[in-house]
Amino acid sequence: FGVAMRRVMATPLLQHAAEVLRDATPKQIALSGPAGFLGSRVLSSILDAHDYRRSLGLEPGEVVLLSSSPGNLMSRLIHKHGYERMASVRATRVDYYFQHDLDSWRDQLGSLGMGGPDAVFVNLAALAGPRADR
């Protein structure tokens, strides 16, 4: 392993879940709210898991970031994590102020080719709660 992989292997996630991550099928993860305090840590852990799976020659899976400003978000994240680590990540625009019902989310995720038993939707943006001014 290189220096970067040794760092990944030293994370608590990999110390406790390496075997499960190795044996799991690759996941499609839609992550809403990736720029916040919690979201950035969740994304880093997912990228660690993807790095680990790549190091074993396995398909890492995919992350779709849902953002009101996907271009700016991807630019910041590529600067932070690098192109190689971000290879399994893409972003799409969502409207957090009006896109609330189940059908809207189902349509959005379906248009991205996400679905089935290996697709996961993590809505961290909802944890912050509604804004009083919106």
C-alpha cells in the first residue's frame, strides 16, 4: 500500500468494516447535504470505502451529490480530495426550497439511473431542518 492507502486503512471505518466493505455489492449512494459539517464527513468515509475497494480491484460504487450548486461543490471537493479520489462521484442540481414530495425525489433519482436494492438515498440536508425565512 502507498501512503494514501495506509491513511485510509487507519480510519475507524476501515478498521471495523473492511471485511464487510470487501464482500458487499457496490452501492449507488445519493447524498443530499454533502457540503455541511456532517455531510463532508460522510462523504470522506464513503471515499475511503471506495479507495479501499479500488485497492482490491473491486468496483467501488458511485456517489451522486445533490446540491443547489453542483459545479461549485464539485470544484471545491476536487480541490480538497483530488481527481483520483473523486472518480466515482458526480453531482446534480436540486431545488431544496420546492422539491420536497416523494414523487419529485423519485423522479430526480430515477432520471440519474438510481434504483434497486443497491441504491441508497441519504438526506443529510433534512437534518438541519427547515429555514424560517423559506
